[in-house]
Amino acid sequence: MQLGDQQASSNVEDRRGMGVGGGLGVGGVVVAVIAYFLGFDPGTAINVAQQVAPRHDSRPAQKGAPSDATGQFAARVLGSTEAVWGKIMQQNNAQYRPPTLVLYDGQVRSACGTGQSAMGPFYCPNDEKLYLDLSFFRDLQSRFKAPGDFAQAYVIAHEVGHHLQKITGTFAKMESARGGGAGAEGTSVRMELQADCYAGVWGHFAGTMNQLDPSDMAEALAAATAIGDDRLQKQSQGRVVPESFTHGTSEQRVRWFKRGMDSGRPQDCNTFTAGSL
């Protein structure tokens, strides 16, 4: 990616090295990119984390773009999403309310509970913050065989997609439909695929801003493929169980990302009215 001219977002909290205090109650839905890849869902992971009493550092989190290279990269990607979605929302006579990116290591407190890095990146709708342990970028390359800076950017853009769902009311609709939302055609999968499509919409405009390299599309598709439900289940348990899907298959994730990337139209990302995913 070519982010040298992209202004880094100031909506960053750097909590790395701070540790966490006691857990908070789970109040809402936390959406993780790969929450189940170790065999648990985000809610379970948070409940487990709340039983741990790690050290607590009372220092305030550093606000603004970090100075280290990886933190700067994450802040610039977030800045790019702010530019894209701010313009799109303005064109639709609305104002974009950007989320905050929280960088942490190990464990972190959120308004949805205490999260763990093993959950992968997640979004908490209660505080409108994205939570990212930057070690996940190494996991993308080593564990999931999805290297490249645009693969990393896709992960952030996907979580920003969940923020779009929050501010446009989709999260509220999901909460009311949660009772019948499990499985391959369920609400959770539709939410995740829509976030993938929104990430593609951002990628479309990042391309028009000359921020993408020729190899970037392949990197994003490799990441989407690597974290499909079918592929992760096959790797972790040796079989695929569609009834327990939460994020969609590799093929679905790639297809919906490409749909947003090709059109650049958020209205093309309505997975809830799609007859077939």
C-alpha cells in the first residue's frame, strides 16, 4: 500500500503494555474476525477473560497516532477509512462518526467486557471502538499464510465495516433477530459478509486515491480466504460444520469483498436481502 501521503488518524488509543484490571459485564455483541478459530465464540472468550485478574496499570492511554511503524500503519489505514466513509456519508446527507482504534497486547477492557488477543480483532458497539492486538498481523502471515500490508488493512477495514453497521442501525436489527441467527444462512454470517463488502467499498476508493499497489488485491483475497469458516474449521477440527458458521465460507468472504471492491457502492452490500449468500 502507498500510505505515505495519508494523514494518520488521531482516533487511536495506545494501551500497549498497560495490562487490564477486573473485567466488565458483557453488554452487547462483540464481533471478532476469527473468534472461533480456537473453538470458542467472542462471548465465551470474554467471560473466560473476566475470571482472570491480571495486573493493572493506572497510566492513561496514549491518545493519537503512535510513533512506531506498525502503529503508524494502523493509524494511517484508519485515517484512510475516515476519508472514504466521511465522503460517502456526506454524499448521502449524513455525517460520519468515526470509531476509535484501541491498540493493546494480551488482554483489554472494553465496554463489552474483557477481550483477549486470541479472539482476534473485534469491534465493541457499546463504546464504538475497534480493538486490535498488533501481533495478529504476524499471525496473518505465519499462521494463516496471508502476508502483506493490504491483508492487514483489510482486517481493520472489516472492523470499521461493523462500525458502519452500528451507526446505520444494522446492529440494532441484528439484536432483535438474534434468536434465529445461527448457521450458514444466519444473521451472524450475514453481518460478517456485509462487513467484508464494506471493506471492499473502502478498498475501491483507496484504489482511486492511488493508495493500492498491483499486488494488494491478491493480498486481501488471500486474507479473506484464510479466515473463512470452512477453512478454519477444517484446520482446527478436521471437518466442516455449516450449522456452526459465524463468518461465512472462504468463497463467500472473497465474493462479498470483491462485490464491494468492484462497485464502490455500500447499497450493494445488503446481505440481509440477498436470496443466496
